[in-house]
Amino acid sequence: KNQVEQSPQSLIILEGKNCTLQCNYTVSPFSNLRWYKQDTGRGPVSLTIMTFSENTKSNGRYTATLDADTKQSSLHITASQLSDSASYICVVSFMDTGRRALTFGSGTRLQVQP
Amino acid sequence: DAGVIQSPRHEVTEMGQEVTLRCKPISGHNSLFWYRQTMMRGLELLIYFNNNVPIDDSGMPEDRFSAKMPNASFSTLKIQPSEPRDSAVYFCASTNTQRERFGELFFGEGSRLTVL
């Protein structure tokens, strides 16, 4: 069964600290993996995409990694800011009977405190 | 450049009433998705249109839910009759499957539905 599991479910950190969010998937055949950020009361917005051949990709203070062998991805946030408080959703794209399909993780809710 | 536009942003209704949610996708996008988000179940795909044609509606909970896309710039999600368990945030998203090789979804701000 195609599944995406994220951990932790929620996380509280102090402003300025780093944190790492995890995403494990059993989706096959894998196409790509995206991390979305969802601010409270808003729609998700794509942060970064990882394809099969990519191991690391950075977008400002956000760095995503992908290990296609172990089917794991992580999102590392450096020097956290209050505005990083949001839910982070891992979405894996795969091919399903000839068309692209998506499986969503349940998200990690991050709270950055001053 | 306008994003995905949804209306209403908030809807409070009583059980049994009809609810219609509206979505205007980004101009030029050929695929439109309706998602439902709850704390318990996260984001769930309800239905997916490609070139205005429903491709996958396996996520539609039951016959009370219906969706239409009469043209490339408008879609509706209707719930009739509504029930309290339908309370959730409903998101519309769009993408261009020809231009966006890796399929980034662009989400609207959502419609928060409360059924009393």
C-alpha cells in the first residue's frame, strides 16, 4: 500500500534553533517528493522538490534530503524564525496505472517560540 | 498573477442544507483537484479533473457529494444534504500537467465548512 509517514507529529523549538523533520514512504514506483509548508488558515505552498537522482536541495534556510534506497526524506530548518511556525507536509508522487498520483503525509506541526 | 481563488472562505450551515463551494483555478492550468482537510485525516483527495473531465472521483465520500467543472476557469463542489461530519476545510488546487513536469500543486486558501 502506498503510504507516507511523517515524524514527529508536532514539535516545539525556540527561535534560532535548528530542527529536522522526517518523512518515510512506501510509495512505488517513485516519481518525486515535495515538501509543502502550510501556514495556519492558508493553503499549502511548495518549498522544494526532490527527484530520484537528487540527494540534497536547499531553499534558503530549508534543506531537504532524499535517500531513495531507504525511502526516507528529511527537511532541515536552520536558525528557525517565528514565521517558520506552520505544518510541513511531505507529498510523494508516483505512477498509478499510467498517470501520476499523489500520496500525502499527515504533516508535522512546528511551533517556534520566542 | 492571481492564484487559485475559492469561495466562500467560511460557511456555517445547518444539517440537511445544501452547500456549494466554488473554485477558480489559475489561468492556463489544465488540472484541478478538490481536497478535504481535517485534523484526524489530514489532506484527502476528493476528485481530480483533467481538461475539465473528471478523472478520479474515488475519494468522493458518498452520493451526497458531487463536483462539476463546466469550463476551464470554474469548478464547484456540492454537498447535499450536508451532515456535521462534513465539517472540514475544503481546498481546491490546480496545476498544468504539461508544463509542470513535476506536478507542483497550487492551492487556494480553502473554504472552512461548519455543519451544525
